[in-house]
Amino acid sequence: MRPERTKLLYLAPALAWIFAMILFPLFYTIGISFFDYTLGGETEFNYGLNYLTAVQDYRLWNGLKVSGVFTVVVVSIEFLLGLGLALLLSGRVRGRRTLRLIMLIPLFACPIAVGYLYLMIFHQRGPVNAFLGLLGFVEMPNWLGDPSLTLFTVGFVDIWGWTSFMFLILLAAIESLPVELYEAAQIDGASGWLKFRKLTFPMLLPTILIALTLRITDAFKIFDIFVGLTKGGPGISTEVYSMYVYRVTLEYFKFGYSGALSVIFLLIMMVAINVLFLFRRLRKW
Amino acid sequence: MNTLSSEKGRMDRRRFVTYLGAGAIVVAAAAAGGYYAGQRPPTVTPTTTAVAPTTVTVVGPTAPTWAPTTFEGYKNLYDVPVPMPYPYKAPPGTNITIAVLAAGTRGVISGPIYYMRDSWSAMTGATVTAVDIAFSDLFTKFFTDVVTGAGKFDAFITGGNWYGDLIKGGYIVPITDYLGPDFHTMKTVSRSTNTGNNHVQWYPPGTESDLRHEELLKWGKDWYGCAMDQDGIMFYYRKDVVNNEDNKKKFEKEYGYTYEMDVNKPNNDIWWDNQMADILQFYNNVHDLPFRGNPPVQYASSISFARGFLSWMYWIVLAGVMNVIPGPTVDRYHNMFFWDPETMEPTINNEGCVKSLEFYVDKIIPTAPKEAMGWLLGESFDGMLSGNAAFSWNFGDIGRMASDPSTSKIKGKVGVRLMPGAMNIYDREKGQWSKLDTPNYVANIMGCSWHGVISKFSKNPEACYDFFSYIAYPYNHFRLKAKGWSGYDPGRKFDFLPPNGTADVQAYVYEGWDEGDAKAYMEGVWECYYAPKTYQIFPRIPGMRRFEETMDVRIAMAAAGTSSPKDSLDGLAKDWNAIIDDIGRTDMIKAFQTDVGYGKPYTKGIPWA
């Protein structure tokens, strides 16, 4: 067999997978977003009316707002915490192997189970408020019933679960940095902060961008913890974008409209990731 | 040439990969074959034997003992699975798969399915597979199954509110053919013989359901379900606390008037605006109460505000008394709610509804604990059953569960009455408020009123009907309703105590009820359903799931304070108009008018009164 055909033969399963699991669903979704397609009803081409309806839909804007605020806050905190812990545990710290292992435990927890677990922990009469009572608090926060608090409560749960991910990636990157540069900097009398600013951070930047990209896309499409903890309430204060798309798809059965919502989401994420990757073009840090 | 090695006896890379791929394909094929072979359903063999009836002989529908009227009659039947000859035999290997609410083998609505299936299997030779599904996924799973034609389920335990979509698409089959002629009167036949099979007679004289709940089993002239659960929202109170004389004296001193909660005592009118609001506020100041009861009450109201499980109903029944006006017929302005039946224009944001939501947000919500913002239905039950709450308005489950020591700390302390009325009602026709001399009370059958319906894709529809008729069979049905865990609320003649019905209170005591609680509960439920001069319907039109979901969201926003009541209801009217236009306004007008019985005379709904 000719070498080119052999290569295609070996590539065929992967190509088939990409087509079946990525390309076909993508183009199908884009296609149905231009139809009024309701399960059990008639399908009709509607010239993109779904997109016009979407921009006038208050729940779409609410979902974008909730998901956006959530993503920015939790990813920032996870990054800072993960970086700090990675820097700390990359050095000579007693018990660092045990500490590293403990840091990874939240990664193995099932998100929906974590959601239900924290439902009990943050219950009005749960352990958190009991502890606050011991500290002398009289008026307990309504962690999951106060619209001004609930999103941050869910954010706390996400930070607990995903800081480990940041920690793991950044720790691996830190440990692969060349030691000689730090020895040279040490000889030149560079301070710790100067070493971080001029050596560590610039060398970590590509890894940081990858880690942020992964976490931002993941956080923006989060669903499971919100279902377990709040179901979008109180009101719609924690109804993230993916939750609304789920409702439109599986409660309203409006597949055409949910296709439009999904395409809008895709476009937003593409823009966001491209903005993030503009940082790679920075030549001077 | 690519080779692993040029040494003699070693395999080259191409051959190695070829053998590896062939081996993988063989293993995969073997695994797939093994998997599908394992999926073949086992041969069904009933493992229990039918218990021969010993005490009851069927003598026909005119016999007075079709429903147990004495405790002795009930007790004798208690341990007999089916106290009559039962000739229906399913074809060999028949299995029916039923989708039920996920509440477990002794949980609400699903429990009776598990409880009854073994004895039914022993009689008929068929088996029942119950599939538990969470409430939030129920409609999705049903609808997807029938619309896609997957046909995984033979039958579903559905809420009556979902009929619109199921009927519109022709996804469920009527059971009219199995019922036989003269079904409702049952004067001449003892069993249906239309199909050549006999099924247990579940609706003879003396076992009637009230007409409004009966309507939920039908669409137009066709029947689709057998009686199972008969829901409504009742008003519960801690009678040891609320009837305490010291508390009442203090209330009178503070507010200048007194009240009477018990419906069997005189002057027992209660109305929301503002009497009930005052009473809730009084009992919310628990530390100032002379008597808090045992267990001591911690707050006034146990209702829930979380999204996802019918929380909007707590407001709807309040809005009903301020907006539904009685009249001799079901017309545009009388006995009507939700929509204008001529135009399907939502009336949910009229002045009366806005005022009721403002009342709810300002005066009612502050009397519930803060954590109720995140409560689902079970927690609102628990707030009352644990003794923490002085009041709750909720489904019939609380009354049934109050006597069960595993779930209740308030056995013997529960009062039940019809929902408070309103002294000011909004007249849509005149566009103004009317002040009344006596409260406007509104009956309601709010709730799912769960019952089984048969999928059009079922290969065993008759077996499904037979199982559901077996559950609805009076002896079995009464037994299940008397059990606290079943989730079946009263509504048939044999549920109520005399003079309203034919039950013996000792039958309830035998099942563990407190006698006083049982009497109060049955009297209160009766009052809830029949005492008022008008009622609030439960819409069953197409798209109902979408109407419910949008209402759930908007009311939750108002309850959480993220939107004003007026903005919430204006937004809701806009959402509903969009849904109606999407489905088709003309079709929706027709469906809604059929559903409410537009133009028909108003009926109190008691066929045996």
C-alpha cells in the first residue's frame, strides 16, 4: 500500500470521531438554529428569527451576566490561589508530597455530588451557620436564599473544587523551569519578587494561558453545581447560561431556539479565547 | 521497508499491527455479543401464588358493601390482596414498564405501584417494572419517549396538568373501551366485557369521585385514567397553639378582634386581607406568645419559594380568592382565571393579581423562615410536620403524614380548613374592586392529581389498564389512601366521613391516624373542595409545562425581591402571550374553553349530594 494511503488509514478513526462528535453536531446545530423546530411540532425555516428573539430574551442576558460574573470571579481566584500554592509547594516545604496529594482530592469529587453536599453544609441550620453561631453571630447569612449572596456561595464551591486543577498544571510548569536561570539571578542578587516578575511569570505565561483557557471555557458552561445547589434560584439570580439552554431544549423542546442560543454561546467563547491569546503576542513583559 | 527488526524470527511492524487490529476487532465483537445477549429479558415467572379470597363474594353493583362502610368490613378485607375472583389473565411473558415519580418503594405516588404490583402479578401472570424519575425530569422523559417514538415506557404516572400536550399529539390512548357501557352508573354490568376480557370494576355506585377530579381523568368524552390521587391545597394549623385561649386573648388585645379557625365552630370565617396577615404576623413573633405548644413553634408559615416544584401555587390560591368571582355559569368573568377565554389574553397581570402578589410579598413571605427561599416541597411539609410552623397551606399530604410518627411530631395537633377567603375582590368586567360583607372563598383542585395514563406505543395497553383499575378498585384504593406514605389524597365518596361520605373513622385509626386528626382532615378537605361557591381551575392546555415554568420563574423573582410584583406579572403576561402565539392562538382558545367547560353551568361537583 502506498505510504499516503497508509497514513490516511491510520488517521481514519480519529477523523471519523472528529466528524461524528464535533463537526456534524456543530453544523447541525447551526443549521437548525435557522428553523422554528419544536419537538412534536412542525419544522419551518424562519430566516434567523431565533437570533432576533434571543437578543430580546431577558433570560439570555441574565444568563450571560450570571455566567460572566461567575467566570471572572472564580477563575481569577482559582488562578491566584493555584499559582500561590504551586509556588509554595514547589519549594522545599516539609510534608510537601502529602500536601500536594491533599490538594488534589477535590479533583476526584463528582460535581453534582459536591453540589448536594454543600447544600447541606450551607443550609440555614447547617454546620457553617452553626460555626458562626459559636463565634457569636446572631443574624445568620442566608447562603442559598439571599440573591445577593447565593452566586458567591456557589463560587466558593467551585473554587474549592477547581483550584486543584490550576495548582496541578502550574506546579508541573514550575517544576519544568530551568534551574540555571535562577542560579544566575541569585548570583546577580535578584530579589524573590524580581525573579518572579522577570523569570517565572514570563516563562509560565504560555502554560497560564492554556490553564486559563481551559478554566474559562469550563466555568462559563458550568451546569452541575448550580443544579445541585440552587436550580437557578432565588429567582433567576443563579440561572447560568447553560441552565437556560437546558430548559429551552428539554422543557420547552424548542430545539431551533436552543440551537441559536448555543451558537451565540460559541461565538462569545471564540471571541473571549481569542482576546486571551492576544497576550501571547506580547513580546515584552 | 519498515520493520521492527531485521532479525530472523521477529515479526515486522505491519504484521504486528495487523494481528493486533484483528485481535481487537474479535474481542470487541465478542464483548458486544455478550452484552446484547445479556440484555435479553428473562422469562417472567410469577413467584408468588394468589391468595384465595375468603370473606367477600361479588354480588353486583347494587350490593351495599362495595366500599367498606364499617370498620369490621374494612378489617376483614385488610389482609386479602384482592377480595374477589379476578379473571383477567395476561398473555405469557407480559411485562409493563411504568415511569413514576422518584420517591421510592414507600414514597409518595411511587410507593403504591411497588406495593400493589406483586399481588397483581400473582393474579394475572404479568409483571410490572417501575422506573423512578425525578419530578424535574418527569415531563421531559415522558414527552421525549412518546414524541420520538422510543416507546420505552408502557405507561406513565402523570400529573393532570400535562394532558394538553399528551392529548394534542395523540400520545396517550383512551381507556373508554375497557370501561364498558353504563360505566358511571354501573346499573347493569359488573365488569367491562367490551374487549372480551374482564377487568376489576373500580367505579360502581357508592365509590364516586367528585366531578372536578373526575374531569382530570378525561378529555372531552373520553376517559384516559383511573382514579388515583385527588389533589388540592388545604389550610393547616397547629390547633393546640392557634386555639389556645391565652394566645387568642393576647391577639384580641393587640389587634382588637378575635378569630375562629375550626370549621365546626361558629363564626369561623377567615380572610387574607388583612385578618390572616395579622394572625401570621402575630404567630411569627414566637417569643411573645404566651403558649408555643409542644413542640414549640418557631415561625408562622411553612411554604416554599424555590424554583422547580410548584412553589407558585402558594400564591395562586391567594390570588384566586381575590380574583375569581362566583356565577351560575363558567363565563368570561365568572369562575374564570388565568386567561380571557375569548381571546386567550392573559389576565394574570390585572390589578387584582398584582395586588395579591404585593400582599404575598409584603405580608406573607416575611412570616416564613429565611431558608424557605431555597425550600422545595418536602421541606415545606417538614416545616409543619416537625412542629416548627404554626400554619401551612399545602397539598393533602400533610394531613395524611401528620399521624405517622416516623415523619410527624404533631400527631393529634393538626387542624385543617378551607383556604382563607378575601374581603375585597377585583371585578375584571367592571375594572374595579368590590368590598364584600362576607369573604369570597374559592375551592381549588390545585396539584398534580397523579394517575396512570397509557402510552400509544405500549404493546400491552390492556395490561396497563388492568393494573391501574386494580389500584383504583375501592377496597385497594381506600387502603392506599388511608396509608400516610401513599401520596394519594382523598376525593372519593368512601374517603370522607359521614355525613359527607361513607367511611368509618375507625378504619383510619386502624391505619395509625389520630381520630381527631382524621375527622379534622376529612372535614377540612371536604370544605376545601365543596363549601365555596366557586372554584379555581387547573389548566390542562398544550404548552402547560412552559406556562408553569415561566410562572415559576417570575413568581420566584418577585419572592426573592429581584423584581417588583407588577414587573413580574407584566413580564409573565408577555411570556405567556409569546407561548400562545407560538403554539397558535386559535387552537389555544379552543383547548382552554374545552378544558374549563366554557359556557356550562357551574357545578359544586358532588355527584352524590
